[in-house]
Amino acid sequence: MNRFFAVGVSYKTADIDLRGCFSLNDSQLHALFLEAKSLEIKDLLVINTCNRTELYAWTNNAECLVELLCNHTSGDKVFFDQAGYRLSNEAGIHHLFRVGTGLESQILGDFEIISQIKKGFYRSKKMGLAQGPMERLTNAVIQASKQIKTETEISSGATSVAFASVQYILKHVESISEKNILLFGTGKIGTNTCENLVKHTQNDHIVLINRTQERAEKIAGKFPVRVKPFGALTSAIHESDVLIVATAGQYPTITTDLIHSSKPLLILDLSIPRNVAAQVNDLENVTVVHLDELSQITDATFEKRKKYIPKAEAILEDVKSEFMAWLEHRKYIPALNAFKEKIALSKKEKQEVENYINNCFGFQRKQKIAQKITGQIAAYLRENPHQADETIELISNIFQLESEKFPQR
């Protein structure tokens, strides 16, 4: 079996602009998967969010994953060596568990990441890149996430960037219920932000604009908001006091030529890479705040959540240990299967089976005995992992199993 590797960049190692260099749009992600298949990678999981871009895979070395990421983004090896990380085997698996359980989230306890992991795995499976233990690993991470969310209060209260943006507005904008709010972009973050705006601002004149108007109208069917066409973006910005940008462009979607207002305008950019052009910061009466600043918001609820980190980590370790035991045992399966085949039916016997199989049950009995013996050996290996290599080597020598079936240490 190949080694497990995790490579990537996150908010802990890279600023907004550098993370933006390694973000992937749908077409780039599809091309990355196609190249991975050409490299005969069997298992690959990609996490691509505003806070991180990471690749997880069982493969020969970490560098092929780094090259995959650099080949299909605007990032390069020099940038990656400055801000990226490479983790192998249990360290990489441990990192995925921490990411999936919200312990590595920019806002502690933000469990929206688990839906991103599910989505990433579904795409891998659809592309034929989940052919090994990745499904078992992903399910283990999901299990740990559920247990932590159920058994601790680490996610008590709202814990998302969408909520943090609304908290910022409530703290910095007076009489928010009377202000004109424009939400541009209605993807995952945009939808969550819309829900939080309606819930916490008591504002009944929130406007949604999206390039695909049908998407905005679908959301407007759930919340008391208005929808305007994409062509009305400039006039809608002119009328707004607060503009929230939740688009997913690879280049700025809000530029200086769209802003023609002399009154104060607060812009919250929730996009990676930045979707508000840097020059907008220079406009008079305009304040631009990006998601990294929003994520620094801490309050009493956040401090309370930190108390549950030890319990969350204990749950994580329990679930991870079960997976690691399964993974360790899995490497002996080829050798056990070879052993079962060896004691069940020799090559010479295969020629003779047809002569007596219809007249007696000797063949079936032999298969059952082989299954039972192999099962007992497998159980012994699980209970005595420190003697596993020695046991398999002994069986291999006695029964002259093919060397390629033997697990590499």
C-alpha cells in the first residue's frame, strides 16, 4: 500500500492573497482530478474552502500532490514552499480528523467544513478516485464530527463566517434595521449569510443579486428579501449602506467603477480569492472588511467553546484509533487471501475438482475449513498487532506465498 499524504495551505500558514493563489474553481478541480487519474492515483480527497485548500491521497510521495495543486492553480512551488505543508501517514490522517471536527476551523467549532468534506468525497467517488480506504477514512471523520457535535458544546451558538459577518454588522452599524443591505452572491456562504441577516438584524429590506437570478429567487422564496437583476448591481450598490460580497470569482467582481456613492458604505468581502478590488479601499467613505478580520471576532460564547477542546480531542482519538487499527490490519489482507487460496485449492486440485464436486461435498468442506483457519489467523493479528509481521512472514515461508502478496514494512 502507498503512504498517506496531506498537502495544502490554510489560514494558519497563508494570508488571504496567498490562499487565493491556491484556490480551485470547478473547471480547475475537474482538470486536477483528470491528471490524478492519469498518474494512477486511486484515492484522492480535495478540500477547497475559503480557509484552506488541501489534497489527501494514498500515493508514492507528497511532491506529486504538490505538483497537482500548482499545475491547476495560480500558485507555484516557490509560494507553496513558503506557506504550504506536507504531512504523511498518521500525521496526515490526524490532520484530516482535526479539520473535519472543527478543531482546525478559523472559527472554533465551525462544522460547516464537514459538508465540504462530504461534497469533496462525493466528487472523488464520482470521478473514480475513491477506490481504496478513503471511504472508510471519510466515514470515520464524519463519525467523529457527529460525536463531538452531539457530546460536547464546542459548537454552541453560531460558529460560522456567515454569522461572524452579521455580528460585525450589528456591532459597527447603528440602526441596522433601517439600513439598506445588499447581498451579492447566493452560494453556500451567501445563503447562510442571508439567513443570519434575516434572523438577527430585524431588517425587512434586504436585497439579493446573483448572476443567475433564478438562484436568488429560490432563496427569496425562503426568506423575506427582495431580488434585483444582475444588471441593477450598480444602482443597488448606490442605494446601499452595507454591501456583502459572497461571490466565487477568480477575479474581483466589485471594482471602483461600480461604486458611485458619497454616503458611507461598509463592504464585507467573504470571498477567496478577494472579490473586492484593492482599489476600492482607497475610495472616500468606503470601508472594506475581509473574512480573515471577521474570523477574529471572539466573545464569551467562543471562550466557553474552548473549554470543550480536550473532550473533543479525546473523542477524535478514539475514532481515529479504530480507523488506524483497521488500516493496519488491512495491509495483511492480500497475504491472508493468498494463504486461504493456498490451503483451499492447489493448482493440481483445480483439474480434479470437476470430477468429484458433483458427487461429494469435499470441496465445499475444504473451502469452509480454509475460511475458518484464515479467520482465526486474522483475529490473532488483530489481537496481537506487535507480532503481525512475524506471523505473516512465517506463514509466507511455510506455504511459499507469492512475495508481492507480503505487506511492505
